[in-house]
Amino acid sequence: MGDNRPMTAVFFAFASAAFLGAGVVLTQFGLRTIHPLSGAALSIPSFTLVFLLLSPFLLYGETVVWRAVPIFAAVGFGFPAAVTLLSFVSNRALGPVVTSSLGNLAPLFSVALAVLILHEPLRLMQFVGLMVAIGGVLIITVNRTGNMRDWKTWALLLPLGAALLRGIAPPVIKIGLEIWPNPIGAGLTGYIFSTLTVLTLERIRNGHFIARGPNVGRLWFALTGIVNGIGTLLLYLAVGAGPVTLVAPLIATYPLVTVGLSALVLANVRITPRLVAGVAMTVAGVALILAG
């Protein structure tokens, strides 16, 4: 029988992209009433609480390999904590489309580290597919729509920083999973330390751990946190099931979901020839990655 792990990794990667893309759009509703830093202090702990409640069932009978915990803890400080903070601030400054488009550069960092550190092979067709897919998403998303007229050049450092951290995360997760091959345990560890990070920052910034704001905003960020959390957990599962050079570019297609949902619920994206061309280019790039 053939090895089904690559196909499992592909499934988890696309599922992760769907949830992460939806999370970017949901963030916009919470940002209408709550500061982005407070939003992070609501969203990340929301999923961590759900994760902790489910952990006795998800990790039943599992033995913790403590050598791997510091690795996943380090990941948690950066992803999703710092990535979420940077993404939320970027969402407010630039809007969801530009935030997603520059975030799409993350697989370049992931693939480079996977090749250099993990010594994963990168076939020519995969590399070409990666470039084509990234180009397609950039064509789709780099476009100043009505709600993005006033953004400043320096603000581009926000999504670029998030892309760097998001790109570093999968190879480091892969290293940890080689020690403790349990994506669920790895994800829970990361989220616990992410929660400690954002709650501490909220305490320093506002003098209390529980973020303040209207209930409707809190609910939006709680929902955003759960959606992003599922997407992040699926990322862990994808990295555990397949090579980073395969899954990272597929997860990076999440802006397609962001653009599609933005067109439906935010009314700031129109179906244009440029959009159609970008989608076709991204699909072609993904096909090359899978064929490679």
C-alpha cells in the first residue's frame, strides 16, 4: 500500500488555509469596537480555553516528551501570539486584503528554512509552483481599495513581520515534532504560551488581564480566535503529516478565502479580470506544487 501521509498533509494544509483566511475577515468585525491588542487578548485565550477543555479527550493516554516542550513554547510566543498582534494591528492600518497578501510571503521563509535546516528536497517544479502561486495571490490582493487609501509605507512592516514569524514557525514545529510526534500536544503547548504572552501584554497596557470592550466585539474576537485556532491546529497537523516544502505553500493560499469572503461580506472586492487571472495563476501554481 502507498503512503497516504502526503495526501493527508495536503488535506490539512488546505483546511488550515480555509480557516485562517476566514479568520482575517472575521477580525474586521471585532476591530470596529475593540483595539487590536485587546482583541488578541480575547481571541487567543478563547481558543486556548476550548483546547484545554478538550485536551483530556484529545490527549488521553499520551505521555509528554518534555524535551520538546521548550520548542513548542518558543513557537507559541511568536505564533500565534506575535503574529496575531501584528496581523490585528495591520488589519486596522491596511485592511484585510493587503494584510493577507503580504502575509503570503511566509512560505518563502518556510521553504528556505526547511531546505537549509531540515534538508528537505525542493524539486524544480515545486519551486516554480511556489513562485507562481505567490504571484497569483499577490495579483489578487495587492490593490488599494476604498478602505485602504490612507495607509502609510511603514505600516507594511507589520504584515511583513507577521509573515517572517509565520514562515519560521513550520520548520521549528517540524523540529519539535521529530522529538514529540504529537501535533495536538504541540498545538496546545504553543497556545498556552501564546495566551500567557497576550494576557501579560494586556495587563501591562491596560492594567488588567481581561480585555475590556463591548460584548458584541468580545464575541466577534472569541469567534475569530476559535476559527484561527482551528486553522493553526490544522497547520500543526499538516506539518506533522508532510514536508514543510509541500504544506507551507498550500497554507499560504489562505488569501483566496479572505478575498472571497471580503467580496461577500465587506463589499470591498469586485470580480475583475485581474482577480480571475490571479485565481487562475494561483491554482496553476498549486497544481505544479502537487505535481512536483
